[in-house]
Amino acid sequence: MTAKTTDKVLRAVTQRVMDSFTAQGALFTALDVSNAVKGTLPDIRHREVAPIVRDLYERGAMGDYRQDLIDVLADGHKPVQAYLYHLPEHDVDLYDDSMRNQLSIPPVSTSTDASGEGNLSSHSTEAPVLVGRDGRARIARQLLMNAGIVTEEISAVGAASPGKLTLTAPTGTETASATSAVLEYEHPSLLHIPRGLMGIFDASAKLVARVYPNRVEIVRAH
């Protein structure tokens, strides 16, 4: 790692790469993540990225993704085993050279700022909700900050009727259920809403996040 690349910057770039991969519902290895990180930080080595990928997986930052050991070729010829990260519904045999080549993404931001995602300002009161192929929604941290929610943990409570997910600062009395959870940021500027919680909405529904004092509500767009 170069002197200019801090641990915090490397982690932020790795988190953004992994968010891009999981939003696509891609199958990938830590080496695929490293190669994409190098598009932004060319001097970074795989051995610096791999521990971050493992840590994020163990923390649940990949949502419903699973890991399975597969055989791959290192340096194009040396057989080794590596963890493949994939959604439960995806067969590990789908991963091959053609899929690996599809994982190329543009360089990502090196910002470690809590804002700076989704082109939102400190005055934004509404934003469309993007749901990835992994079933998770992404909410810009800036929108939560605009509601006065500045905690590192976020309470999410869903109601199937009328179809609303409310995000607030935790009170400490929450209990996890099929429609509620306390979430942590695993991205510099996005909060991931698990697909289990997003199940209260129809998969085809267009959603919007709206800012209110001390809460953000995710509802169907009208």
C-alpha cells in the first residue's frame, strides 16, 4: 500500500466495488474484487484486499451472499482454491472465464465522506430507492443525515400494510423480527436494506425514500 493510500481509503474503495458486484447479483472471488480495486488504486496488491473481503463477508456486508470453495487457476496456470461469493439461488458452476470478464467496472470513488452518493445535497428531502439484483435496497446516508439521523446503527421497521419501511435512530429497545432489524453501515455512504425486509413491497414496485423529522420512510412512488 502506498503512503497516499490509507487503510480507510482502501476499505472504502473495496466496499464500493463489492456493492457494485452484489447489486449486479454477480458471482465473484476476492481476486475479482482486487482486480476491480486496482482500477482505482493501481498500486494495491491482492493480499491487501483479500482480508477486507473476508471481513466484510463475515460481518454480513454482502447480504444473503454465500461462499463456496472452488478450483481456480492462479496466474493462468497454477491450480488453487478460492472462495466464490454468490447468491443462494445461483449455481457455483455458472462462474467461468466469460463471467469473470463481465465483472469489469469503471473506477469507483475514493471518498471516505459519509455523503457524496446519489447526487444528494444537505437539502434533499426525497430520492428514488434503488434495489439491486441481490434484493437489497440502497439508501444514501446523506438522506438519513438530512432527517437528523446521524447514528452508526439504524432501526428499520416495516409494515406490509400500507407498505412502508421506516428508518430511525435506534432506541435500544428494538427486537429483531421478520419485518424489523437494527442495521449497520457497511459502505462509506450507503445503507443496505436486506431483501428480507424489502419483501413487504412488490418486486416490480417503484419506491421512494422521503425525509421527515427524525425518520426516513420508504414507500411506493405515486
